[in-house]
Amino acid sequence: MTTPSDEVRFRSALDDVQAYKPGKPPVRTDGRPTYKLSSNENPYPPLPGVLEAATAAAASMNRYPDNGSVALLEALSARFGVPTEHIAVGTGSVAVLFHLLQAACEAGDEVVYAWRSFEAYPIATKLSGATPVEVPLTADARHDFKAMAAAITDRTRVVLVCTPNNPTGPAVRTNELLEFLDAVPRNVLVVVDEAYREFMRGEDLVDGVEVYRDRPNVAVLRTFSKAYGLAGFRVGFAIGHEPTVAAIRKCALPFGVSHVAQAAAVASLEAEKDLLERVETLVAERTRVVDALRGQGWDVPEAQGNFVWLSLGDDTLAFATAVDAEGVSVRPFPGDGVRVTIGEPEANDAFLAVTASWRR
Ligand code: PMP
């Protein structure tokens, strides 16, 4: 006779889920400088005005924050020229993504995205109950939109498009995305994840906020973590049409965005000019790093984020260990490649010293 198990049970969907693994900090015991290039963070400290706004907000930490994030929604609405009903905020854009997939999917549904891409996509998809449908990138590390369109079935609820693609770097062209959208059924939500948009340079690159305006099945994800340098405060947002935003808000955790984070985000929008100047410096560093790597003989795909991708295959872990030994932590994807964040010039130089002597 079988007896009921006395073990606590969890959803079987979790059996196949790996907890998110963040980039590691650098380790060094000889006292020389270390550089963390493993999490696509902004190397600059907060601007004084942003810090002041956050500190002032912290004085009321005995109170819950504004659950409606009204001041932040109004600031974002003015910044992007969209109604507040078209914006949902969360504790980082990753939280907004989780809420969105939870809102859109149930068991048996499918979520299509390019692979390799952001590590949170398979996790968020499986937690929503849906099945990931991963479409390999092209040889030059770009989205293969023909193959992605072909992967859509009547179970597809959401397509995720990451531009620039983390961790490989290329950005999606506007005509590529528009052509793809024409091929996608209107009841499939296309989420354009633009976490690194402010670092993009060039003509004809997608601006999701423009694309979404006359397309009810498009939503855009943006974040304060990268260009705005607020990774530690956890503020991200989606811009989409009212039904999408209302669905995200239903899934959101109560009081998810602290008032310190809301105040820092509003202050960052006010200080946007200064912050975007810093982005310009990082973009110039990115150009310097990519040119140097190519000069050393590395094959580097288009880099439109605050990071570069080195395809190293089976040498990935050995390379990560070699950079680690120089006090620089990078993000290895075993068997595939290494993603390296663009940091301050000294950090980039420390990294380039290793690539210069690496046998290829
Ligand atoms: N999307 C992409 C493509 C990312 O790389 C990241 C962060 N690594 C995020 C979303 C989430 O960023 P956050 O939660 O800090 O807003």
C-alpha cells in the first residue's frame, strides 16, 4: 500500500529551474586593485544630487512607500511622452518581466526567445508554467527572426526580443523588428527588452518606445540599473498598452519599489544630462576596447551594450580563470564564451592585458 509522502511538495515546474546566478566579485589576496566586470554594472558612483534625494527619502523608512509610484510614473510619463497608464514599475526590469510572464502564461503555453540571451528568460518562463522555445542566434550573434517567426505556434503567448542582446551585444534593426512584428499573430505579446538602450549607437536601431505606440501587442522593458547607475536600488519599468500594464500591476508585489528607489529614479531623470554624459564616456571606452581586441586578432561581434562578448567555446573557463588571476572578474558561460563589462579605463586595461597574451 502506498502512503502519502510526508515531504513538503513544490511545483514540478521548479525541478527544471536553476536559481539565478549573479556575476562573481573579483578575488585577489595580494592587495593589488580588483575590477568587477561580471555584472554589466555602471562603474560610476551615484551623482551627489541622486544620493541626496535617496538619503532624504530614507528619513521616512518607517512608512511604506507610495505603492502607486505616482511621482516616478509622472516623471517617466513626461520623459517618454506616454500616459502613466502605459507604465508599470517594479524592483528592476527583471521583476517586471517575471510579473509579465506570470500574467500572460499558464502551463502548456510557450515563450519564444533567442538563445543565447539573458539568463533570467528561461527562469522566468519556467516559473510562469510555460515552456521555453529557444531559437539559436545567427553565426554573428544576432536574432534569427525568420527562425523565431517559424517557432511561433498557437501555444505561443510571448516572444522576448533582447536588444542589444545580453550577452552577445548586437542590436536589432528597426526594419528587422517591424518585419518580424508583421509575421507575429496579434494575440502574441512581443516584449522588447531594452535594458542597455542608452548605450546603443548607430542608425536604424530599434526604439521600442516608438514601436509600441501603435501596436497593442508590443511592450518595452527599460531599467535604471545600467545607464542610470542605480543597479543597487532595483528600479525598472515596462511601457505598454493599458491591458498589458494592468495585468503586470495585478501580479506586482505590494510596495515593491522602495521610496528610496523611487526618489533616486526621479532624481536620475532630473539629472539625465549628466548621467548620459557618463554613458558617452563608457561608449567611447567600449569603442577603444573593441578596437583593441580586434587589433589583437579577436573576433568581436557588434557591441551595443556596456559589454563585449568573446566566443571562446571550450576555452571559456580557462580564460575566465586567467583574467581572474589578474584581479578582473568576468562572466563566463561555460562551453560558449565570456561577457565582459566595460568599466573604468584601468579596469579595461587590466582586461586587455590578459587578452593580449592569451593564446588563440
Ligand atoms: N534585461 C537584460 C537584457 C539584462 O541584461 C538585465 C540585467 N542584467 C535585465 C533585464 C534586468 O535588469 P534590472 O532587473 O536590474 O532592471
